Amino acid sequence: MVSRTSLLIVPTERHVERELASLDLRDARTADQEIRSRWSFVSEALALLAPDAAIASPHTTRLATRLALDALPPDRLRQPVEPAARVALAHAIDRALGAFRRAGTSPAELRALGTPYAIAIAEVLDRADAALRAARLVDPRCAGFLLARALRSAGASAALPLPREVAIRGAVAWEPDDLAWVEALHAAVRARGGAGVTVELPALPDDGAAPVADALERRWASLEDAPEIAWVPDGGAEPLAAIAAKTPEGEARAAAAEVAAALGRGIPPERIAVVVPALDDAALEPLRAALADAGVRSSEPRGRAAASCPDGRVALALLRLAVGPVRREQAIEILRAPGVHAGAWMDRTSAAEAERRSTDLAHRLRDVPVEVDRTGRLLIDGLISVVAARRADRRAGTARTPPAAAQEALSDAELALGFSVLGGAHGDEDGDDEAWMPHALERLLASARWIGEATTRPEIVRRFLSLLDKLGFGEPGIEELRAALRGERRSGGALEAMGAMGQGARAARAIREQAEALARAAYDLGCEERPATAAEIYAELERAAAEQGAGPRGDAGRAGAVRIDVAAGFTALENDVVVVTGLDARAYGGSPGADETLLGEALRGRLPAPSRPATGRERQAAQRAELGWALAGARRVALCYTRGDDSEPNEPHPLFIAAAAAGAHQRTEPASRVAPDAAPLGPRDAELIALAGGGRPAADLAERIRIERARADFFLDPRAPIDLHTGRVLVDRDPALAAQLRAAIGGAHPDRPIAVTHIERAVGCAFAAFARRVLHVRRAEDLAESADARERGTLIHRALQASFEALRELGPERDPAEQLAAARAAAEAALGVSAPMAPLRREAVEKAIADVMEVVARTLDGDGEDASPELRFFLAERRFGAGEPPPWQPLELPPLSDEEGGPSLWVDGQIDRLDRSTDQRVVRVVDYKTGKLPDAKERRRALQLPLYSAIAARALGAEEVRAVYIGVRQRGLIELWPRTAEDQRALAEGWAEAARTARAAVVALWEGKAAPRPTLSTMCARCDARDVCRRPAVVPSDEAAEEVA
């Protein structure tokens, strides 16, 4: 530090740049006046005067607080158990300790307050300070006190060259820590014959800085030689506009429009400032989007948080996998991330091939019905099943393979693939194009487990960073750079792609730096061997990444950009236009804000005045003065705030009211960007506003509008005919299309039958069946440890099949207790009770077995309404259809007499259970329902039992066929319908009418009639095709049609 005539100290490095620009200088040390930021002066002076003391990083001070909290007796302060909550508490307490250190509050003064919280905080402060002292570190939040002592100890020493005069400009929020070194610096300069220190404050029209000046004068009244206060005149800014917006998005649009207008008037972007209440990503996002829409480049002090950038999220997701539970979407996000080079997982050295495999694996994982898994084992098993099913389909061919053989092939393939993954063998990966996927997923999850197995802070961080290095995280590959330069990755072109890539690289670097700082903090405090968990490191790194920006650094990021910052970032700076956002009554000093000390005003007031943290009123005064000084250097000012809902509107800030009274142009920015009076940010906005106002659209858009209006009219009129855009496929003039549609729907040939369940779906809604058969839309229900309703049904069916087959093998003459034991053993074996499983899963399986045993016991007792002593269990899960041996071929439904020709309809399906009398004259078809039994309306369109009865009569040659639903409800409640043998015969004999209904539904689909008109409006809520259906949630219904249904 070289002595010069004068020294100017300003708040930030941005202030240094602007001061140099005003003096037409490039170096802060080439003139008689040296210009320094406040922190650079304090840190360099400390390095000269107190070289033995090093500045602690924020991570180190937080870790010291965490260690002090852990050492606190449990009765002093209640602490949470969860790692994330403990980290949050440590952060909050560390902020409180920072406030006390800035104020110079001692542990003894806190203990004197006498409250349990104050006593606990005093002990934490004492322990944390001791830990920092032992490490020869100083909290930067109290570095001013250390510098003040060093300055006074140095006396006339030349260790710190001092100027003849010092001016401090742009600072308004003064803490005792700041004032201590300012007063010591003043005394040191005066001792060497200099003029001392002058603190500049703005002379605002409303005396906005008067409370700040009063506080300084009260403090300095006791000093014999105190720093001077110099008043800087207000430039008298012209109010341009006072804009009230209805929504935050509208306010951002209005602010961006003012910026764009200023640029249009020829004002350089560096001379335009946008003031925001806080640098919060959630609040800044609408403003960023609006400026981007207006084509305005902007810069911020830190930019978007690293945790909010895609690369930052992916890095945190990797660490989150180590914490658990494993989430499918996190794994997919990691695999799809462009900044991750997954060759180590994909077992491929080629970056292009590894990326292709990553994409394929991410796509296949979406088919795995497991959303959350504690260990990852269920996710791997689910992937094995999906891959094995696809392998079986490819090898056997689902169209011609008998269902039983296909299921057997699937089981064999799944078993072989599972053994190969569990054994770590690669098997025939090269011969099977998806067999590598479970291995790759296992490697991905193993890398996460490897991080989680570490037990100390440095080791967890080392493994995490090692994995990032192995993945080449944050280092774009050659192909990525080439694609970005060609502008192929994004529609915005190469510049946008390169900008996103640069932001990703900065976010990756920020994550690395923060992780390294976490490990370095442990070494600084000598606790590197202290046990730690990945959950703690994740919580700390997530918070650190949320505070660390990924914006461009240095002049390159600010060149040609409009600057966005809080008011303190613009104090004492001159700008041509300042746009203030968020100017409601609670902002910019309208409310005291958060109390970092957590003491409350009453306890704070009991602390000694010289070491008392700033009160709420003092914080408000400082915030108002900061905004006033930011506006004092402006030529023109535009003020914006969000008024909000008319029922509970936000009140404007006094500055907004004053600007409106002074004649500023007032307007209201609407919520909608296409409102007639909305501010257009570009040609697209202007086009949308014109269209919303009734302007003539382009031809293609006009045609789309016509189609949408016609579709709306169709849904509003239940009896309107269908057309090309409302559910009609035009097959009349295209035989090839008709054949393709018929083949996709199925049922026109015995080798390609259609399932009865799909026909029932078509009877209920033609579009639902079309979506399933033609579009292959299917809702995948995520598996969980506890079974949902659908999986409970699967468990019940499997257990019932095993139980009744065991009874058949045992014979009816055996003791009922022995029969029940055999049935239970078979059910338990079928559901894998002896295998390891999660507690909730085991509970679900045991409940399913208990419900199944109620059905078995009722059948053996023969005392229910369904009792039929002459009937015995015969078959379970009996399929009929293509490839099945005689007599279980597909059921043929020939054209009806009133039809004009046409092919037969071929039907397949699977019968839950068949009972047969000992004389083989009577057969009963049983359909299990694990939910409620069909009600009257649902039974009118139910086809399974009547059509199953027809196939049972044909296959078994029975003289009498009965049909019955058996409901297996929760807690062993068994229901039956129909209850009597006569009604069961009547239900089975309804197969002719069922055949007519089935043919009508399928033939309509063959003819291209697939309108989304359900027979019951309640069907939409549980329809698999709901997400692709254009039918509105609420439309008029055809009550007569529903009544018939």
C-alpha cells in the first residue's frame, strides 16, 4: 500500500471502476488520489499490520458455529435431528453471531440479559470465538475492530503508509465494526499531520440521510477529534414514470420497457441502472425474462445462483443420490445433463457413444414404475424387468407367441439378466442392445454409494470432486462446442448455446469451489477427522450454492450491459436513467426486515449502546438513505411497484407517491402481456396485442383458430357429428390407411385378436380405446414400498391362483386345516414372503395373503351365498387367444344379421377362475374385483363375464354356465354378485347382447370413429388417455345417453 495525497474509499469494486471512469483513469493507483473499495482496504491493511491473523471464510465461521452448537449441552438449546435442519439452524445462529460481532457485543453482555436464548447464544459465541482464535483466524464481520486495534498500536509506524486525507463515499449503513476502523484511521492520519477522514452523505430533499448523520454525530460527540461529515448535493432527478402493475410479471415488463425506451433514446447501457429490493433469484427471474424478451443484455453482482443453473442442479443431484433415497427423476436428470460425460458408467471411451447410451438409459428409465427407492435396488430390479420384457418380445415375437410361452420366456430372461447384474458379469451385452442398461445404472448408483460411505468432511468432498472429475463435469466436449457453434443445440442459435454452456461451466466451477471451501474449513479448524455424513455436506453445499452466483466475472460480463443491483450498489454513482422496481410500502426501509440477532427489540434495547446491533428503525433509515443516494445521482427516474389483487392491494412507497404528485407520468401495467395497454417488448408482443384486439391473424393461425372453435362447439353439443379434428379418421378413400388402422386396433384376424378389456374401454369411450391400441398411451403407475390399488390387485390375483392350484393338487378329501395351510404356503411362495423386502412392502404382501385366505376359507366352508357343493376349482388365470392350444383359441364374434357383411371379430382374454361340477355339466366363471363391484350403470357395459361364459361353454362343453363377480375388499371383506345361481345363469346367458355391443364398439373404431365422448363423464378422472385427450374437464353431457348406458 503506497502513500498518496488522498485516498477515496467506496463500497464496491464497481464503484472503483465508475470513479476511475469519471477521472478518465484505468488504474486506481496512477494518480495522487488512490481509490479503493472498503473491503480491499481493510483486508490489505490487516495483512500489513496484523500478518499473523488470517481472514476466515464464511464456511469456516459457519463450521465453528456448528461445532459450538454441537458442544452445547442439550438443555441449553433445543436442536433438530435432521441434518438439513441442523445445518439451517447453524446458518441462522451464525448470522446472529455475525451481527453481534459487527456490533462488538461480548458474550458477557449477552449473558447479562438473563434469558435462556441469550445465555445459550453467549456460550456459542464464546466457543466459536475460541475455535477461531485457536486457528489464528478472524471473522471478516469483526475485522474492523481488529484493524482499529492494529492502527492504534502501530502509532507513527510506517508499516501502513497513510495519505494526507481520506474520503469515504457511498457508505450509509454503518456498524460499530466499520466505525471503529474509520475512527482509528482518522486518528492515525491526524497523528501524521493529515486532514483526517471525511464521510460523505447525500443531502436529500426529504432529509433522508439525516437519521444516519444524527447517529454518527451522537457517537462522535464524545471524541476530541472526530471524522468530518460532508454533504453531497442531490442532482434533482426528473421523474419519468410512476407505474403500478397488477402482477410481478407485469412490473418486470414495465421496467424492461422503460429500459428499452432509454436505450432507444441513445443512452448507453452502462448508464442505465435497475434497482431491485433484493438479489433473490425468485424475484429476479421475471425481470431477467422481460429484459431477455426486450433484447436487453443485463449484468448482476452475482448472476443466477449456481444451485439454480442446470449444471449446478446436476452436481447437487449427484451428491443427493449419495444421501438417498434414490429418485428416478434425479437419475434421469443426471443422465440427460449435457455437462456429464458418462463414459465411466456406460463403459464406453467414445464421448459420442457414451452420450447416446446415457440418453437411451434415461429414456428407458421412464418405463420403470419406481419413482422413489431407498437403496436403488428396486429401481435396478424394475429396469431388469423392463429390459427382460423387451428382450422376450424381440426374441419370441408377441404377435405369434402363446401368452404362457411368452410369460415363461420373460421369466427366464428376467432371471438370467438379474443373475448377471447381481454377479457383476457383463454376459452378452454386445449381443443384446439393452442388456448393458442395468449394469450402467448399477455403476451410477455405486458411484453415489461410494461418496456416501465416506465418514469425514474432507473425504466426502474428495470423493465428490473425484467423481466430478471422472465425469468431466463442467468441461464441454469437442462435439458439444462444435454443435454450439453450428447453432444446432438450441433454436436461439450458437450465441445462446455458448452463453448457456458458459453459465454451466461457471456453475460447475462454483460448486467445486464451494465444496473445496467446505473441506478447507475442516482443516482450518483442525476437525478434519471429525465424523460427518453426506447428508450434512449436501445440506451445506446446497445452501452455499444458493448463495454463490454463476454470472460472468470481470469487465467482460458488464460491458454493454444494463446493471441490476440493490440500492446500495448504486449509491454515489451517476446514471442517466434509474429504474426502481418493487417500490411498495414495505420495501426500501418501509419495514425493518429480518432481525439477524433473533433477540427482538426489547432484549436488544437492554444491551449497552456502544455494542448494540442496529435497531429496526436504524436499519430502515439506512435503507431509505441508500435508495435516496442511488436516485440522487440519476438524471431521470422511473418507479415501479406491484399493486397486486384489488381485494388486498399493496400500498405504494412514499417515493412513488411523491413522484406521482410531482407530475410523473402514471400508468397501470396490466397482468396480461396481450392486453391493449400492455407494454410491448418486441415485435412478437406487438403482434400478440394486435391479435388479442381483434387484428387479422396470418392464414395458418386463422385456420388453427377455426379448428379450435369448431372443436369447442363439438364438445359443447353432445350430439354434434364428429369430423377430422374431433375424433374421425378418414379411411373411406384410403384403403391402406384403413388396413393399417384395423391392424393397429386388432380383432379382424384370429392371429391378432383384441382383448375383452380393451373392448370394454371402447364401449366406455372410443378415444380411450384408440389411444391405447393405436397411440399406445398407457399410464405407468410408480411402484412404492407399499402397494397401491392396482398392485394390490396383482398380488391378490397371483396369490389366489397359487392357493387354488395348491388345493386342486391336494384334493378335496383332505382335512380343511391342511388345505388352508397348503393354500397359505402356496400364496406365500407366490408372493415371495421369504425373500428380503422393505417393511411397508411386507405389510402389503401380508395383508394381501390375509384377504386371499378369507376367499379360500369361504370356499372351503361352503356356507356362503355362493356355496355350490357340486362345483370345484378347475382352472386359474386361463388365457384364450392366438397361439393357445385347442379349445382355447380366440372367441369368434361373427357379423350380425343386420350388418352388411364385414369380417368376424376375434377376441382374446384371461379368465381369473373357472369352477366345474364333478359331473362336468356346470361351469362357473369367476372374475375377481379388488375394488368395488360394478354398479348398475357399469354392469350394463361390462362384457368380460358374458363373453368369458361363451368361451367357457365352447371350450368345456358345459350344459350350464354361471358367471359371478367376487369382490375381495380390504380387511377380508368378501362380496358377491349375482348372489343366486339363477341370476348367475342369466348373467352368463347375456353373451349374445354382449357380442352385439362388442362388435358395435370395435367396428366403429375400424371405421375411424374415435370421438372422446365417454358414456359416463366420471370415466375421465381415471382414464389413461386423459393427458392426450382434448376433451375439456367440464362439458355438457348427453344425459339420455348416460341413462341408457
